[in-house]
Amino acid sequence: MSSLFLRLATVVVLLFTFFTVGKSDFDPKLVFSEVSRKIDLSTQLAKVSTSLTIKNGGDSNTRYFYLSIEPSLVDKLSYVGVMGKIPDEDESSLTLIEVDFKSYRETKFFKVELGFPLKPGESFDVTVEEVFVHAMTPFPTKITQSEKQYVLFSGNHYYYTPYTVKKQTTTVSLATSSVESYSKLKPTSLSDNAITYGPYVDVGALSANPMRIHCENNTPFLSVLGMTRTVEVSHWGNIAVEETYHIKHVGAELKGPFSRYDYQRTPAPASIKSFKSVLPAAASDVYYRDEIGNISTSNLWTQEDSVELELRPRFPLFGGWQTRFYMGYNVPSYEYLYNLGSKYILKMRVIDHIFDEFVVDHLTIKIILPEGCR
């Protein structure tokens, strides 16, 4: 992954095993009888949720199917997960195994284990969740202080899969109802801030038809270009956490001069004045500084289950502008350090909530253990 997207309070780590497969591994008797895809473009992240109904049209059991990623979005994939309800069990995550399909180097395939034998004639419903980063590009690439930001998204009208799809629909949710243009593969309809494509019937395996949407999106396009998280565990019941950030507004770049007077009268639509981070509830002695020193305009609130820190840079962030700062806090070790006989296990978040819908391009984690640990 070129980028890292973390949205949940807990972090799930997926370990992928690589195998080489051939065309014969795609069971032609396995079909998707219905596909309902929802693409959310209302933030800087492209979030795709797809409901699949898989039908075994063969004469033998099957225990898996293959999931494929649209070639144009492969290098932008940040997260993928599959949920399904195994018979007599609650809905749970299904196992993903990344595979290497030699005939299609431009895409990425995952083998999804169903966890039970799907018998001939039976169907199974699954939900696929995908998140793509840097999938929307600003267009125009430069705007003035008062102009709104428009972005381009390129995808596929069809659900990209190695199986035949009997019926499929796609709904694209936008940030606003302002749409400059969008591709039209009939039947297509636009209603307020949503575009509906389909239904399309009897779509062949690995079909592609370019989707292109040009729309307004003024949500924060912040990206953490580089981040270092240092966790220091002491002998004295304390864990010190410090994080350094290099953050950039990756939206449309500011064209022309910046007017503080105009900004105070009418804040620029695509600018970022502040953002909110969420720290553990036990966080104390929180500090936030840049190269000059403490920034007194930041605010801290203690909630029941978290500590919220409003970070306000010394200047608003426009497209192409960037800032660097560091932040730290202390937490008691008994909440994160567990004893197993003579051994200790440190269990805490890989990363905290930096801001809503955040993206981290490069992350370094350093763990400093007490002297004498081995």
C-alpha cells in the first residue's frame, strides 16, 4: 500500500499470502446474480460498499470466490474487507488471501474463503468494503482564494469481477449537488447529490466502461505526508507518546495572493482553519507545539471516553500549503501493559485519530522499552 488509511478506534492487521493462479481457477458456473454498489465521494476518501449475491450454478460444492480490484484504482487501495453470514452463525469477516494472476498484472486479486461449502443451486450474500485514497484529483488544479474546489473521479460503470453479473446497479454519493459533468452509460439518472447507474444486465467477466465524474468537493483534503509515532514505556507506570507530523493540503493549489482581510470576512471554501484529533480517555499532560513554540489557540476537551484536541495551525491551510508540528501525552501503563508471568505485552493503538477521514502516506513507529528488556 502506498498510503495508509485508519478510521477505526481499533486497528485490524491483515496478513496476505501470495499464490499464483490461472484462468481455470475462475469457476465459470459461479455467477453474481445481483450486485448493488454504493460509491461515497463526499469526503477526500472514495469509499465503496458492495452487496453481492453469489450463486453456485455448477454441479459441485465451492468454498471460495475471487475478488478483483479495478485496475485504475489498484495503487490507491487502502483497505478491503469482506463480511458474510455463515449458516447458523452471526455475520463475520471472511478470510482474504492475496493471489497473483499471471494473465492480469494490471489488477489485484483476493481469494475469499467462504468458511463453508456452497452447494449447487444455493446462493450466499456478502458485503465488500473498500477504501481508496488520492482517488479524486482537483480540477482545475489551481483556484483563487474565493473559488470553490472541483474534483475528478475516474472509475468503472461496471463492477469489476472475473464472474458474470446478471444484474447490477451503482449509486454514487457526492459532497454537493453541484456537478459539472458526469459520464452517462444508459440508464443513468442524477438526483440532487446522487448519480445512479443501471440496472445493467448480463455483464460479462472483467468488463470495463470508463466512469468519469467532475463535481464540487470542498471537504478538507488533508494528507499526512510523513508521521513518526514514538511510544516510550517506563519502569514507573507511565507510557509517553509523542507524534511528529508533516501535513499538507493536497487539494487545488491557491492561485494568486492570500488576503487575511478577505478571509476574515468570508472564509475560503476549500481552506482548512482547524481540525480535531481524538486521544485516549486516559491521556494527560497533552502538549502541541511547532518550531516556534506552543500554539495557544488550540483547545482541549475531556470527554467520557476520549480526549478531544482541536488543532489550529498558525495560518489557514490552502491547497499546496503545509505545516509541521509535534504533539504528545502520557497514559498510565496499567491500561496498556499486560503481565503474562515473566513476560509483558504492550497492546495499544497503532495510531490515534488525527482528523476526520485522515490519510497517512508514510508512518514510522518507534517503541522505546525500559532498560534491561529483552
